[in-house]
Amino acid sequence: MAEQRELVIAIDGPAGAGKSTVAQMVAQKLKYLYLDTGAMYRAVTYLVVKRGVNPDDEDAVTETARQADIELKCNVDGSGKPRVFVNGEEITDKIRTREISNLVSPLSAIASVRSILVDQQRKLAAGGKVVLDGRDIGTVVLPNADVKIFLTASSEERARRRLKDLEKLGEKADLQELLAEIEARDKRDSTRDVAPLKVADGGIVVDTDSLTIEQVVGKILDICSAKN
């Protein structure tokens, strides 16, 4: 039997496409490390809000990112979802609020902030056996990843999913407002100068609109199997 390669798997896609959930499940199935890169940007955004840093002051935001000691730890509940800490404070749920979601996109577009976090992500992925999700993993962070997936869904479906997530956190929201926010974020992410959201060279597009989470995970596992 041929030896299994220790793959580096990159999963990119727009907000609400299900990247984190799918990446967690793929990592669990393969017994790989799951690295939630979006949580790293959210952690910096959380610090910016907590410290009252002006989000338009790129130097101050960059310094905040430089001072952020971000840790991703395995969750003992077996969900695959990592616990997120910054400077020793657990912020796993605090970074999923609507305020953080709306601010993370412009802050993550700052080149100096991305440089700091991309360097950390590359170091964490260097050993292989890792699944990373984000918006520029296959295009910028790890262009030589063994498997590059672009996970997508209609903006309407993503807004519905976002509404459910917020309701679980106890936040009230309007579906049409969420749809407008998602479409605005899509535009920002895909047109920004630094690491715009797009399908990586050699990337495989997986549309999740008509698929269950299990079916999406199965598709990706089949793609990984083919690489081996």
C-alpha cells in the first residue's frame, strides 16, 4: 500500500460559505490540524475594538496586530472548532458578533496586518497535515498547497446561515440587512488591492447551495484521496 502523503489543504471562499464548519470536519476525518485563519483576523479586530483603536489608523491597527499573541487550541468538546485566545483572554464567542464581522473585512485588507498574520500561518502550516480556511490561503498564504478548494454559495443562502448563527449567539438581525452586509463584504473582499478573494490557480470550486455539510465534506475528502 502506498504511503499517504501529509497534505496541506487550503479552503477559501466568501463569508458564510461554510468554510470553518467544513474545514473542521475535514480535519477531524483526516486527523489533521485545523487552522482557522479568519479567527486570527477577528482576534486582531477584537483587540482594536476593545482598546478603542481608530480602525482608520493603519499604523495603530498594525501595531495592535503585532502585539496580539494569538493562540488556537483544540476544543475538548470534540467539535473540531478551536478555542481562540488573544493575550491570554479567551474570545472564542466574542469574535463572532455582528460588530466584529462587519469590521474584520476592512482591517484584514491592510497589507501590514496581513503580512504579520500570513507569516504566522505559514509557520503553522509548514509541517503539513493541516487544513486552513480563509480568503487567500490558496492564492497568497500557501499557493503551493496540495489541495485548493473554493467553497461558495449564493448570497441569499449565506445570509440565511448567518442569521441562524447570530440567533444562536442571542443577537437579533434582519435577513435583508444581513444580505446587504454580505454582498457589501463580497465586493470589498473581491476588489481589494491586497490579496483579493478569488479562485486560486488549480483551485476546485465547490458550490454548497444544494449540498448538505456531509456531502460537501465527502466531496473534499474524495479530492484529497485522489491527491494521494
